[in-house]
Amino acid sequence: MLFYYDLHMHTCLSPCGEEEMTPNNVVNMAMIKGLDILAIADHNHCGNVRSAMAVAAKRDMLLVPAMELQTLEDVHVLCLFRWIEALEAFFEIVDQAMLKLPNRPERFGHQRMLDDQDEPVGEVVHTLITSCQLSLTEAVAAVKALGGVAVPAHINRGSNSLLSNLGFIPPGEGFVTLEVTAGEMGDQFIAGHPELAGYRILRNSDAHQLTAISERENAIDLKERTLDCLIDSLLTPLNIKE
């Protein structure tokens, strides 16, 4: 069965995330756009995921616990989990490896945490835009140990991507799924790189504002709309029958 998705969007907790990107606004916009599955993947933090999951549950939408990690190599990795508890355990590892430099709200905005009514419950005062002091190998191993899947983010971009920063896809990490930016730019990139044909490709928005959330355009074929089924699919090589 086909389910329409956007597995990479941010809230007002992320640097440069618009103030309008509250848990309710994000989930409701995804619903208006006709999505079935979405993921909140804030930079190096997960403080708004529980709230967004509570909102999504009321809207009969599947929200994936996620984070966009910036590794020691300045590579962005989309980390998707089966359970909120696994994401929060991963965050503890990430938080201990952050440099905790002061945020600059005048440039990057306030990094706000909200409850499921969009009421403020806290603010992260150290910047979340810097790299975590976990290597790519360490981060991928931690995600796998917690039952999740690590997906190199926006590989078609000229910065903070696996290909732009490292120049290749490390075979030892066991990546099965890659992400490109949704739209013409991502499609052109895939068409120009036939060596990527063996990978699953996610097309996500990386939205930092409501209007950027994907329309009902990109679908994934799953037996059922569950977190287990989604993560299992993203971990399964294309040449293996699901």
C-alpha cells in the first residue's frame, strides 16, 4: 500500500526554523497537504518530538521519532527510530557530545521547546547548528544499536552532505537508503548519478517553514502504516524481497 510521506521537517527548536513551526502547525499543515507519514527531525535535538507525536495521534497521522544529526565530519544524517524512547536515548548520547556554545538568537532564532498545545516549556540556549563530536561511524552504530536507521541527508547539496564532505558513500556503514531534496533538483541529481541506482531514495523537504512541507507527491510502499514496517523497509536492500 502506498503512503505519502515527508520524513524530514523541522520545528522552531531548530536553528533557522520559523517561529510558525510549532508541533500543531507542522502536523496540521502536513495533514492539509495530504501526507500519511511525517517526521520531525530537528538539528541535534528532539525536544519537540513527543509533543508533535501527541498532536499526530489525534489526527490519525504517523509521526516518526527522528533527529537530523550533524556529525564530527559536518555531515548531516537523518536518524529515524521505532520508538520515542529510542530517540531520547540517542539524544542523551548526542547531548553529551555537543560543545554547548552559546546560541545567537538574533541570527539563528530562539530554539524553543513547546508542549502539545504549543505552549512554551523551555528553550535550548546552546547552539544546535554546530557539529556533534560523534564521528559518522560512531553515530551510525549508535542509531543501529537502538533499532533505528541512519540515512545520509540531502546528498545532492553542496554542503553538509555525505558526498560533498566525504566525496563517497562509505561501504562500511551499510547504508541502504539515501535522501535527496524533494523536487526537480533532487530528481536531476539522481538521474545524473546512475551509481545510486542500488539505493532506496527518500525525497524529503527539510522544511524550516510551513509552506515548504512536501505536497502529496512522494510515496513509500509499505504493508501497513507502522513505525516498525517503515524502519524495516528503509533497512532492507532493494535486491531483497520484502
